[in-house]
Amino acid sequence: PALGPVHEPRQVAEQGAKLARAVAGGAVNGAAGVGKSRLLRDGLSDGFWSAHAGRCISYGRALPYHPWLDVVASLLADESLVEGLEHLDQHTPRATPRVSALGLFLGEEADDRLDAAARREAAVDALRDLLTVAARAKPTVVSLDDLHWADDASVELLDALLPIAAKAPLLFVIVRRPEGGEEAEAGLTQAAARLGAPHLGLELGPLSEPDTRRLVARLLDDDAVLPEARLTRLIRRSGGVPLFVEEQLRHLQDEGALTWSGDGWVFDAGRADQSESTLPPTLHALLAARVDRLPPHLRARVELGAVFGEEFDPADIDACLGDDTDDWDALCAEGVLAPARAGRLVFARPMLQEVVYSTLLRPQRQALHAQAAERLARVSGARAQHALAWHLERAGQAAQAARVWAEAARSASHVGAPSQAIELLDRAMRADPTQSSPLALQRARLLLRQGRVIEGRESLDALLPSLRAWAPAVLLSRALSERALAAYLAGDGPEIIRFAEEALLLAEPTGDRLALAEALRRLGMGQEFCGEEALAQATYRRC
């Protein structure tokens, strides 16, 4: 049998029970391998809660709302909750039906009748209603794991939803490592304080020596299996990290030093002494050695899975390597992978995906990223688009990556996430500097529409000299129109007119109707700003 069952030490279990009794929010912090995700999973597995989980991905800082996709999909999978929203639509209708509005978080086509800000507001309101309906039906938990990789839009959404927890049996839990997510946790704490609602912050550090001993005893169902000297070495080497404890015991099992007799685990000192020389010195090396022992055909699936991420759809791997259910069953039996939601698979150990990925040589890594990109090019959705760009970039296909990053930026802008759109444009420009000028213009436009007028104006002032030197008239005209808008937002009437007149002069010969209309609108704004109402009206009529 596999080692187990695994339980946290008593102190951690008591903290988990305390967390489960909270009614507003909780934050679980700790380094990789100390048991954050397991604590959350075990604390919510008793059936009392209706649990809906989202997980942030390592390359998702610029992917708007990406952990909420899984949360919303999980909630909408409950037909009674969908019926509850439809009931609300009948009695308190909105411009966009609530289920349709939630499509923003699922990457579905947006309602073109609304601008980006209105679409986001409709989606947030619909999610508030959905969570309220869910919590009234059954106490509900929304957990966001690996929040140190969260995007800003997701953190802002969490803050917007927290007030529900003060009125309904709803618990928000965030899980993060120490190196990120501080702003989200601070926001959770402050919002809970504003609401006067309970909030728990739980720091998971390394286990003490007595707790580590208890963990070993529970893993082996006996506190006397290992000799004291062997146990002491294991505890010292583990540094109190539960995952390292488990992996050392698994190493002893793999080497034949721990065997199951039917009545319990039996320790073989001779084999243990032999295995000592092959025991990797660090948790990273120990996890890597586990994968190295796999047969080549299984290791190939694990390596490509690691490129796709901590959680992946086995169909994506099968599309690249061929369909083989037995291989997946074998990897789950080996404790490398575990079943996840909706037929997906997840790496069974924290850090295992990161370890496998880090051991790939650069040429191999690039080739695997290229395979992943080829697969994702046939998949739709904002998350697939973002992942495609990330894989293309790491496959060394910079120009293709830049194009997809730019498309992802437009998608982010479309769902009311301008900060993420700007970051995506920055990625596109870094990936392919030859396309930096038109992308920089898009970036400046987003800055202005975010109200970051000084940054937008400075970006345009830095861009215009190069555009004057080589850019087509239409592109330069649009940049000048944006510069006129920056002058309007800064309250400089003469500057509005100066840039708008230059934009109009360039646009008229091209016959480009959009560039011409944009220049005329900016000129009319400048004339109106300067008190020339009659001229402004005449200019607007030309649009």
C-alpha cells in the first residue's frame, strides 16, 4: 500500500477547525511543502460546506480573473443555482441576464451593447447574486490557491465580493506562499475589519521536532517502526517540512527498506543503510529522483504535463503523445499524479511540477513548449490564448508570441482589465521589439483611458519622434489624435488644437474614415474647450 493515511499534527488540525468555523475570510500562508493546500482540502471535506476552488497559475499575473474561471464554472455546474439566478432575472431583471453576464469570467463572447466597464460591473453584480444564492442554500466556501500568482483584477474582484460574507454563510479563503499575495491578504484583512466580520490569518511554518515525530508515527501507523537514530536523522534532514518527511519515507519504501507485512510496516536496517548513499540531500533532488526512476514513456508524459502546468487536461498530452489510459493510471498509482476536477490531473505533490520543469534542459524545454503551443493553437478561450502566448515565447517563437500577447491585451481591455492589458502589451513589445511602435500606441491609449494622463502623455511624446520618421500617415495621425486627447485631459486647449490639426492634415489625404473621424472629434473638443462653440459644432458635423 501507499504510505498513509496522512494527517496533520494535532495543532494544525485544531487551526483547520478554527478556520472552518470562520464566516468571512481566512488566509493560509506558508512555504511550499508545509501543507497549505492539504489543510484546506481536509478542512472542507466533511460535507458541511459547499466548496468551490480556484487556483492561480504561475504565468497568470496578466490574465484577468483566471482563478475565478474555475470558481464560476463550479458554481454554475449546480443547476439549482442557475435556476436561482433565472428566478432573480424574472423578478429583478437587468440589462444583461445574470448567467450571460457571468460569461465574462468564463472567457465567453461579451455583450457588445455595453462598454468594458459596464460589462465588468454587470459580471461582478451577477457573481454577487450567484454567491448569495449559493450561501443561502448551503454554507459556501470560495478558496483561491497560490494567490502569490494572482492578477490584479482577481484581487480587486475578491475585495468587491467580500461584503457578502458579512450577510450570508460564506467564507473566502486565500492560500499563498510568503513571496507574494501580501496585498490580497492585506485587502482581505482590512475589508473584514470594515465589515466587522471574523477573519483568521494562519501561518504554517515548519513542524517542531515533537510534531514531526507524530507525523512519522501517523504515516506509519506506529511510533516504533524506525529506530531512534534513523528517525532523528530523518527529522533533522527534513527541516520540519511535512512533504520532505513523506518523501524520505517513500524513498525508504522504494529502496525496499520499508515494506508492508499485512499487519504493519517493517523496517530493514541493512537495506536502509544501502539506500542512505542514494538518498538525495534536498527535497528538490528527492522529488527529481522520484521522476527519474519512472520508465521513459511515463516520464515523457510527466515532463510534458509539467510544461502545461501543475494541473492539466490529459487530453492535451494525449493529443501530443498518443492516447494511453494505462499510462495515466500508472502515474496515479505511483503517486506522481492525482485525479482533479472534470477529468483533469494534478501533480500529487506540491513543488513536483516545478521540480520536473526545472530539470528539463533548455532545448528539451523549448521543444515541449512548441508541442504545447501547437496543441493550444486549436483551443479557444482567454486562458488558452494566454497560455498559447506563454508557450510560444518559451519555445523561442517570439514574433508569434507577440501577436498572441497583443490579442490577449485586447481581450483583457474588453473585459474591463486595463492594467492587465497594459502588462500584456509590455510582454508583446519585449517579445518582438519590431512591433513596438503600434503596440506602444495601444499602451498609451489604455493609460489615458485609465486616467493615467501624465504617463500616457509621456509615452506619446517618447513615441512621436520615431513615428514621424517612418510611420504611415494613418498610424501617425492616430497617435497625434491620442496626444490631443492627452492635452484635453491635462486641460491645455491650444495644445489640443495643435495636435488635432496636425492629425487632421495627415488623415485627410489617406481617406481612412476612422483616422479622419478621430482627428475631427479631437479638433472639435479643442475648439469647444477654447470657447469656440460655433467652430466646434461645425467640426462635429463633419465627423
